[in-house]
Amino acid sequence: MGILKKHPALFTGLGITILFFGLFFLRIDFLDTLELKSYDLMMNFRGDPGVSNEVVIVDIDDDSIEKLGRWPWPRSLLAKIINKINAGGPRVIGLNIILSEPEESNGLKELTNLKELFSRNILDKSGETGYEYLQAINDAETRLDNDRKLS
């Protein structure tokens, strides 16, 4: 007890050090959240970084694949990513991805077949209502066509 009374600051510092080492090795989630929130706060205080003249490479890494799903990604997702990059005002966006074939979409194929069948057999007999259905089919076809979203 004599050492504790002589050097209380030493034991306090040692206790705090042991506590933080324990928290570090236990990887408690609230510390990760606290770290990320403090990083967000620092970035907000930093302000707008402005436009850079440097070349920026946006890479598809393992973390991206883990968060967004396995490769190949749907072209609608690629279109969203390109739109986000475009919001930053780049002069040029280049892709090092080969998209030589149309994206396979069974839903889009079935909808196109249904539209052709409807146009051949029912449209003339159904009058104005038929054109409303045809327009609804066309709208659905546009929403499902990921190649069109990317172009």
C-alpha cells in the first residue's frame, strides 16, 4: 500500500492503459462506431475539398464486392455508380469493363414476348384500354432494361 500512496498517478495511468488495451483487443463495437462518427465529424469540419486536377481511379475491390454482391453486377448498379461519380463533375469517365453482350434478363425477355403476343392478338380488339395496357408494358420494359439504363 505504500507504493500506491506514494505514486497514485502511476497506478491510475497503468489502470487506464490496461483498460484501453483490453478494449482494443476485445474489439467492442461501440468503439468502432465512435471511431467512424469521429471521422465523419472531422470530414464535416474540413469542408469542401474542391476540385482536383489529378487522375482518380475508382477500383472495384473486395470490400465493394462484399457490400454490393458478387460480380458481375447488374448494369443498373453500374449506372448508379457512374451517376454518383458523374455528380462529382469529372471531365472524363473511363471504364475498364468489357460489356460486349446484352445483359441477360429473363423477366425482360418474358415481358417482350408478352408485349408481342398482346400486340398481335388483343390490341385491336380491346380498343383504348388495350393501349393503356400496352403503355404499362412499355413502361415496365423500360424499367427492366438495364442496358438502356447504362447507355
